[in-house]
Amino acid sequence: MKIGILTQPFRLNYGGIIQNWALQQVLKNMGHEPIMINRCDNAPVRTAKLMATRCLSFVKHSILKAVGRDSWAILCNPFARFYNIYQPRYADKHFCSEHIEKSKELYSDDELRRWIGKCDIEAFIVGSDQVWRQEYSPRIETYFIDFLPENDKRKRIAYAASFGTDSGYIDEDKLAECSRLLKRFDAVSVREDGGLKIAREVFGCNNVVKVLDPTLLLSADHYKALIKETAKPGKPYVAAYVLDEDEEKTAILNDVVSSLKMPIKRLSINYSGTKLPTVPQWLATFANADYVVTDSFHGCIFSIIFQKPFIAVGNISRGLDRFISLLDSLDLRARLINTLEEYTVKRSSLLTPIDYSSMNKRLEDHRRQSLSFLTNALA
């Protein structure tokens, strides 16, 4: 079966990239043909004024780069739909091109409909990641599959979809339409406990279930196959993957490093002219670490996949419920902290290794249930 996957634009989001790759791998293992429907952020109208401004920018930065005064600039095509002189399009363009099946870039729903009209897609999967959080998605109704007519019988499935937060996820004036569209789905699953409550109480979807993020459907060996050519570290280190740094997180990280007497290896998504790590390098940083400090949901997940001792610092602005739901389900809630004070109280237990034996049994049970949902939904 050819399956179209609707997820968020990749941007500089390693977690978003690898969860899409993981879901495609799972579907391929089931015998399906997945393809990401590459719905990008709406492109600006290319007026003469906009094109002239871009061309002037391109010339200016080309000259500055040539004389060594603007080494950070990325000389992208000013006539392309996307133009940003200081930020790459994806965290790892090569990985996205070589390892993920995807459509051409679609910058509007009209383009999306025309592309789908030329394809033989038999089912649509929305997810994973925060696809039902309006501020993160190019157009929220698209992620409730409003582009299919009412009488279209192709399967509509939500897999590990997320609202990201318990309020403000969708504008009030769009809730009724999104609720109506969700009732047309054949099978609905979410990623967090809060998502279950929202889907049932706000959207009236009573048959919703909770499943694992796609990354957790695969074993560590699947990811090690991607990173097999990445250089091994010479010495032990603490991996730091912190998306939103502040004084408290810095203090926590510094104390961990001081206590364990290991250097820090930082992963960053902030582009500042330095080369961003590839997806295999990003994965290898977790796989080879001796300890992990992170405020990232997928940083937390890959600490678990690679069986590392870790601290997850709650990231309220990006969505805390996903941390709580995941760690509660695996009996690892003790690894989550929200403040420096909480870290100080739990410090001795947080710096000890984790016994993953009982967690592995829980993870395998959840993995089996999640795969069963996906298999039945596509049957």
C-alpha cells in the first residue's frame, strides 16, 4: 500500500527528521510504500520588489563572503521559494534527501491537492510530532486532512499525533472544523496522556489510544546501522542537548560535569556559521555518551534507546506532557526535573546508573501494542 505521511516541515529539527525516518522504516518493514507529503511553510508571493531585494542581498553577501567578512552566509538561490541567507533549510539536507522518501516541496494546499491528484496514495497518516499545534504547522486544517473530499474512502490515520500543550494548541475559531474533520478518521492515536484527554473531551473522539513515538518502535541496532561509520569517541563525556539554555540548566549541567569529572560534548540546533552535525553524528553523540543532560523530548528518547543514564529537564514552552507521559509509562519519571532546586534534592540518585532491565520489558509491551495499532489501522 502506498502511504502518504503528513508531518511538520523538517527545519532544523533533528527529532522531527528521525521520527519521520523511523515511521517510514516501520511501514517499509510491514511491506508498504511510505512517502512524506512535503508540506512546507507557505511561501511569500514573489513580487518584483521581493525578487529585487533578494537579488541585492545575494550580491551583497556574495561580495562580503568573497572578502572574508561574512563567512556565515549561505548563498542560496534568490529565485527559489525558500530564501534565508543565514540559516540552512534542514539540519541535514543529505540525510533528508538520501534516507527519506518525500514528495517535492509543496508550498500551499493547492499545490498539495494537485500533487495528490497525480499519485496513487491509498492511505494517509498524520504524525508524529506536534502536528496538531497550530503555531508549528503550516496550516492546521491540512493536518486534519481537509484536502480530501467527503466521499473519498481512502484511509485517514493519526499515528502518535500531538497537540504539544494543554491549551492554545488551535485557535478557537478553527476548533469546530478540526473536530469535524477528526471524526472522519478511521483510526486515531496520540503520543501523550494530555492528548487523550483533549481528543476525547474537546474533539469528541472516544476511540483514541496512546502509542509510542515512532522512534521507539525501532531498536538501538537500527540506529547503530546509521552511525556505523561515525568516529568513536576517545574519552568518556557528558552529552548536552539543550534547546533552550538558561542559568538553571547551565548550573545543572556544570554540576553534573564536575561531579562525574568528564568533559561536555554539546549538540546545538543554533546555526552560527559552524557546520551542524549530520543525523548520524547527532545519533552517535547519544550512542557514545556516558551521561546525557537534555531538555529535548527526542534527546530523552535516544538516551533511553541507547540505555544511558540521563537527566531530562522539563521544557514547559515546548510541551511538558510528552516527557511526563513517556517517562511514567517506562517507570523513569524520577529522571525528570523542572528546577535547579529539584535537581539539588535528587542529585545523588540522578547521578547513579539506571537499571534498564525492567524498563526494557515495559518498552517491549508498549512497542507491541503500538505496532498492533498501526497494523490494524492499515488492514
